[in-house]
Amino acid sequence: MIVWISFLIIILLILALDLGVFNKTPHIISSKEASKWTAIWFSFSMLFSGAVYWLYTTEYISNPNHYTSEVAAMKFITGYLIELSLSIDNIFVIALIFAAFKIPQKYQHRVLFWGIIGAIVFRGLMIFFGVLLINKFTWTTYIFGAFLLFTAIKMLFTGEESEFEPKQSFVYKSLGKIIPITSITDKEHFFIKIENKTFATPLFVSLVVIEVMDVIFAVDSVPAILAITSDPFLVFSSNIFAILGLRSMYFFLANMLEKFRHLEYSLIAILSFVGLKMLLHDYIEIPEWFSLGFIATSLIIGVLVSIKMSESQ
């Protein structure tokens, strides 16, 4: 409990500094600033893997799976890379949502900040119930594995899908039935008063749509991390660090999303790998170094091929 409470306090402090100090004044985040923060978040995540190594050599954390400190650190990094790679699709959808609701660039960070607060809560609940299911009913591992493999095959053979239309979505239409929606943006406010009536601004609408879409994406990413480990602390911490870095990655990639369209094949490879790993875990034991190496290599190849393909077009 000490470790869990300390971890949550650290995350809340980081978020408080983020909104209250570093981004107190709304501003357009440049590619240079975004690249700096992307590097900072990645470095911070790698440093935390050192903290995981230390925690699993001490009595400060329960270790139901009896991982060695080296294995625990590798599982954290592997889970982090899986979540980071599966967030690429999320970035494309976020860009579509901001464009559809015409959210000014300088207010996009505020929307993503509060989106992360919600994502931490919802991901925490999904991870809790996912770990509970796997530990109580071991056969659910096969269900998760089959689902991930099905998702990978669907991505491979579906081809180009129609783009997500935020204003035509069920979430947008349902929200309009609950509270009046206005197209007027008043600075960073989520709600405004018009003739003594409260309206939701495009910022709030985009926040709700992003939040729901994140839950949908988590249906893939949470089982993928559970294929690596069912240790709740490793699953949750790796997931949260990836989510925290998602904002800076979005602003870093916002102007060059088209260059990374071919990363989808890396995601297919990763989903197929973790799906097969879950289905065959009783028959084949895959070393942690191999899992980490496969996922890292898939991402690197995907990035290089995407850049090469975009340059040749």
C-alpha cells in the first residue's frame, strides 16, 4: 500500500506541476517544446524502470508472481512500449476530434490534460478487473489472446477504413441530449452561460469524445499488457507512464502524422505476438528479453519504413 499510495501521489504532483506551473498559461506547443517533453517523459519512464528494479529487490512491494528484479524491470519496459505503440492510433483519432470541433491549438493541451485524469481512473478500473479475471479464472488468458489475434487479423485484412466522424458519433449525439452544445469557444472554459442557460463548449465535447475513445482503445491495450504480466503494479505503472507521455507525443507528431501511417503494420505484428503468447503460454515459455526485443524491433522497423515510404512519395 505504501508503494501504491506513493506512486499515485507522485503522479498527482507531476500533473499539478504540469497544469499549475509549466502550462499555467495556455499557449501553442511548438514541435521543439513537444520533442523536449517527449524526451523527458521517455527518460523519466526509463528511470522509473530502475525504481521498479529496486522495489522488487526489497520487501516494499508484494510480488505474487515472484519476479526477480531484472524480470520485473524488463516487464515494465515491455508493457510501457506496448502501450506507447498502441497509442499511435489514439493520436490519429485525437487529431480528427480536434479538427472536427475546431479546437484552437493553444487550448488542446488543457483538453488532453483533463483527458489523462479520466484515463487514469478508467484504465485503473479496467486493469483491476482484468488482473482479477486472469488470476481467478486462468482460462480468460485464452480469451484475451484470441481477441488480440482477431484484432490483428482484422487490422491486416480490413485495409483502409472510413475515417472516424466525431460529430456523427453516438457519444456526440448522446451528449447533445443531456446538455445543450454550442460552437462558441470561450478561452479555455468547458462551459459557458448564454441567456442564463449553460452550454457545453467544443472543448468539453472533445474531452468527452476523447475519453470514450480512449476507453475503446484500452480494450486492446490492457489485454496486450496483461499478456506480459498480471502483476497489477507493473501493468498500472507502465500504462500510466505511457499515457502521461501521450500528450507531448501528440504535439510532437501532430504535424507529421501522415509520415507514420505505415506504423499500423508494426501494431499488427505486436498484437499478433502478444496474442499468440497468451494462447501458447502453457506450451511455450518466451524469455522476457525476447518479448522486449521483438516489440522494440517492430517499432523501430515501423518508424524507419514509414519515414522511407513518406520520403519516396
